[in-house]
Amino acid sequence: MNAVPYLIDGHNLIAQMPDLSLDDPDDEVKLVLRLRQFAGRKKQSITVVFDHGIPGGWSSKLSTGPVKVIFAGSHSNADRIIMERIREAKTPTHIKLVTSDGEIRRAGQARRVEVISSQEFVLILLKPPPGAQAPQHDAREDVKLSKDEVKEWLRLFKGRQ
């Protein structure tokens, strides 16, 4: 694994994902699956911190290999856990912090942590792996019909019902 681990504000990142929702009861699992793929591709270690774990702490069910999942307990929150990890890091410059939360970003910047906004990281996370086939464009999707052509097609298909 690479020496520069990612420290991710989980719910903050989910809020920026175009196909994930904080209202989804499985949002954390879906994000962790994506992070596992990313970690494997990029040879990175990742710690992702979420709010509202019952009980709080390290999740043995979701943590695997390079991805460590932590839930804040009832007397804490993800922000506090992330800021504590930044404060206690022996080499904070070796951390890539992913969050758009202003307070956490300032705490990271004060310790010279590399800060990546959640919006920026979504673009990195969703980028297809090298060598992956880009979706092929189907020229049929670009066909534009005039009003008269639409009427003619409707007339033809109405007779077939």
C-alpha cells in the first residue's frame, strides 16, 4: 500500500455522490464498496469515518484490506474523530483528507495535511480505471425529428395497436 493514506469524511462524501443518497439506509455500504475498488486500483489505504454508529468504533463487518471503516459513537461525531486523527498524526503531511466541511479543512490545513474537497474526490473516485472501455456513443440517440415526422410515426404506430 502507498504511504499516503486517505482520511475520508464519509457522510460528507456521500452527499456529493450523484448516485448515492444520505436517505438510503445502505449509503455507507455502497460508498465503502466504491472505496474498496478505488483502493485496489490505486494501491491506497483508506480510513472512512461516519457518524451515528451503534456501537461506535471500528466496523469489522465493513472494514477489509486497505479500507478501514469507523463509526462515531453516541457521544462523538465523525468531525471530532477526524480532527483528533489529524491532531495526533505523527506525519500529517502524509494524509490526504477528503471533506468539504470548513472546520475540518481548516484543522487539516493547519497541520499541512493535503485537503481534497468531497466534490473533487467524487471526480477522482468515479473516473473509469485506465484501459476501461468508455461507453460507446450511439448515433441513433441524436436523431431529431420534425413535427411532421413525429405525426407520421404516431399515425403509423396507432394503426398497429
